[in-house]
Amino acid sequence: MFVLDIEIKKNEIILNEKEINNLDKFVISLIKILEKYTSYVIVSGYLAIFFGRTRATEDVDVIVKKCDLTKFIKEIEKRQYWVVNATDVKGSMCLLEKNLSIRIARKNKFVPNLEIKFAKTEIDKIALKNRIKVIFDKNSLYFSPIELQIAYKIFLGSDKDKEDARHLYNIFSEKIDKKKLENFSKMLKVDKKLSLLWR
Amino acid sequence: MAIEMIDIKELRKQIRQNKKERMKFIDIWCEYMKKVSNKEWSSQQAELINSQIKEDMI
């Protein structure tokens, strides 16, 4: 049986020699700024894409611990990014306070964008608390636990989400904690739908 | 213009089949990813992503 060249430790995944694509570069550069101000976790579609899914995306979902992001927003503006869906810093913070997201893109561009929101739901908080450090050559990013993302993708339920779940399961099937996957699936009431992961 | 009758049942069958084939492709691609180096699969993936997300967008 073949397995992906990946190393999994307790709270770490090591993936070396991955060619860094433009979406990765975008995420790495913005996260480097974000992590100076708050703790974060990347969730949803970008996880599947990072680990090889053959599709792009217009947005990368990031959950952050609730805090004042004024200085972060000022810094990204200084570095030629902008908040697509707010006119100024105050407006951005207002959206976040209302538990809505802000979308950050390169100045005068709309896609790709980093969609940032405060941790609100129990799932958001679990993802942030149990985040996994993914190390790839000289870079690192924090991702949601794979088991949680597989269950969450099944919960979301669109064709694209089911395909992402299947991809992640295929890639990590020999390495993930099956009990954890079962528990997250029960939490999200999708345990009876897990069969879509099996071939 | 004459309106052609569409066989909805046939169309739905085709959509179901297409969903199955997409899942099958994911299985085949993942098998491939496991057989080759990370550099190999990720460079193919990068070609696809970089064709949609250009340097000036990041």
C-alpha cells in the first residue's frame, strides 16, 4: 500500500518538498502579519487544497480569537492589501464585532481573499483550541484538526464539500484518529453519512 | 421555435453518474499522489492554481 510522504506527530504535520503555489504564497504572507496580533486557525476548503485537492478557491477561511484587530488592519493596508467589504478600519472592526467576516485581498483585487472572523460557534472554538501546526520546508501554518474538517465538510454537504471530505479522508485515512472522526461526526450529527468517505 | 422535449429522468441519471465519476477521479488522483513525490504532485497542482491565481493577485 502506498502512503503520502507526510509525517504526523501529536499536534504537527510535516510535509516537505511541496511546490508553493500562488495561493499558498498569498496565505503565508498574510498569516505572517496576522499571527503578530492574534492566534488563528485555517479551516475549510484551503485545507483540502493545501493537501493536494485539484481545485483553487476564491477565499481562505480563517478563525481568530476575539481581539482588537485595528493594528493588524492598519498594517495590511500599509503593505498594499485592503479590506474588500469595509470602507475603513472602524467599519472592519464593526463587522467583526457583529460576528461577520472581513475579506482581505491585494489592493484593488477581490480574489483571492482571506476571510477572517472571530471564533463564535463551538466548532470554531474546538478548531482554534486543537489547531495543528503544519510545517512545510521553511514555512508553517496552523490548520484545524483534519478529523474535524472531514466531519464538517460532510455537514456542509454540497458536492464540492463532499469531494473535499473524500479527498482529505483518502490522503489521511491511514494516519487519522478514527475515533476522533467518529466523535466529531456524532457532534455534527453526520455519523450516518460517513459512508460517503469509503470507496 | 419548436421546444424539444427533455428527458429529465435521463438528465438526472447523467448528473448522478457525473457525481460518481468525480468521486472516482478524486480516488485516482489521491492514489497517484501517494505513489509519487510531494514535489511531483504539487507541481501539477501548482500549474492549475497558478493559471487561475496570477502573481499580481497575491
